Amino acid sequence: MKVTRDDLRKAAERFKNWGKWGPDDEIGTLNYVQPEDIIRAAQLVRQGKVISLALNFDQHGPQGAKSKYPAMGRINPLHLMLRTGTDAYSGVLDSRGIRAADDIVVMPLQCGTQWDGLGHVFYENWMWNGYDCREVTSAGAQKAGIEKTKNKMVGRGVLLDVARAKGVDQLEDGYPITSDDLEETARKQGVQVGRGDFVIVRTGQMEAKLKQGSWDGYPGGDAPGFSFQTLEWVHGSQIAALASDTWGCEVRPNESEPGINQPWHWITIPIIGLTMGEIFYVADLADDCAADGQYEFLFVAPTLPITGAVGSPTNPLAIK
């Protein structure tokens, strides 16, 4: 069965969180995180171990790889030097009385490890909390800009290593992760997902691409990912945010009829109010969790407070 417009309408009615945190809310499910949750999460730090979940931002990123999906302007970062050591050596900087280097980066905010903000995807003519989609203008998001989350990406992190729980290195492209898969993975790992958690799901797809030495097929191509059916789990578990190691989190090819692209996004972001992390590098964290049996940790992954942005690069940290 393919997801239809009627299915989307019913899901929107069933899972709508609009008004849950008041008519002016702009951060959605990040509201689930309370100060006491952060205090408890900090107590998970016992080894002083810090594990990054970010790809480096450089020309080796996944954008521009061969894919049937149009890139729509997304490129890998362009890193340029404004002042260099050779400038210093030549003496041309000495008039300033200091020798130094400066640089600049030009990049789409969603080209690498990143958060999808609540202004990123619309449901028909609406964005999160019922705001008119026209609130996102050429000047940026006038509502639900990513800067509203700048002090919110801290809490208890939980890794759900679905691939390892199923005894495989990677889930097959096109594999729809179900709610049962998520719950079974948590059970096998001996961890519970609760209100306000930041959940990171491993499929193994990114590691397979890195091992192959090619990103072809990764940006917008076929991928394992969340089934439309998991919306009930996402909504009911009251998690703060959800991230994965794939380009777009949900299963591709999509489970929808023609004319509907990324149907899971249609509901999670504008209807549930879920901030979503994509292109997370989780291999090191997964190996570490498997080694010590601890799948929970302090999670810190701030967004860049770029006013009016609908997404942000991040360097997520799992601290154990």
C-alpha cells in the first residue's frame, strides 16, 4: 500500500502537536527536555570520553555524488583562505603589525551533518504550529528559525543500533525500519527511550559508502530508513529529536504514491514539531556502545544560531 494524500491528512490530524506548547511556540518537541533531564543526563558522564558524530566539512562530503535525486543547490563546503602563511612569509601583512591567517567557508547549511529546523518542511500551506508557510521569506524564517533552538540541543542521548541488533553490517537499501524494530533494538541493548531523549539510529549505510570510497547513491538515493508507520512511535514516545546516518532519515524509495516526496517529513517536522538530524556519523559511537554495553550518554549538539535559517550544521557530541 502506498501512502496517499488521504493517509497524510489522517496522520496530520492524529499526530498534530500544534498549540501543545502554546500558540507562539517555535521549537516543538524540544520542549520535552526539562532542566532535571539535563541534570540526569550529565550524570551519565563517567569516563570523560567524547565521541563526535560529525563528518568533516570539506570537499569530500556527500553532496555532488551521482544520484537520481536533484541536488537543488546543495554543494560541499567551499573553504577559501583570506590570509595565509605564504602571505605572512612574503611580508605583505607586516603593515598591519601582525602575521596571521584567516579563512571563509561558503556552504549550504544542510550539506553535511546537520539539523533540519522546523521551517524546513511544510504541510501544504502550513509550517510548524500552524504558521503560514509564507513566514519563510527570502529574508529567512520569520517563525521557527533555527536560532530559536540555540540553547536546546542538550540532554540524554540514546543510540539505537538497528543494524547491529539485526546482526548485519548495514540494513539493505529500501528497508523500512518499523516501530517494532526500534523497540526490539532498545530491548536487546537494555535501554529505554523516554520523554525528552535525543535518539540516534544507526542503519550502517554511511559506513558502507565510506568503505566503498564513493558517496554515489547516498544523497537522495535508495536507503534504509524510517517507515511511515513509525510516526506513532515518534509521536507517542515524546522524544526531543531524532537523527540517523542517512541522507534523509526516512526509507527510500518512499512508501508514497507519485507526487508525494518524503511523506514522513511532511508529518514529523511541521505537524509533530520534531527537529531532525541527518548525515550523522555514528560508527565510532556504535562501536564504543557495543564494547561497553552503554547506549545512553550526555548528548550535546548545538545549532549555529543563524537568524532565520531553516537548518544548521552541527558537530554532535556523545559524552560518556
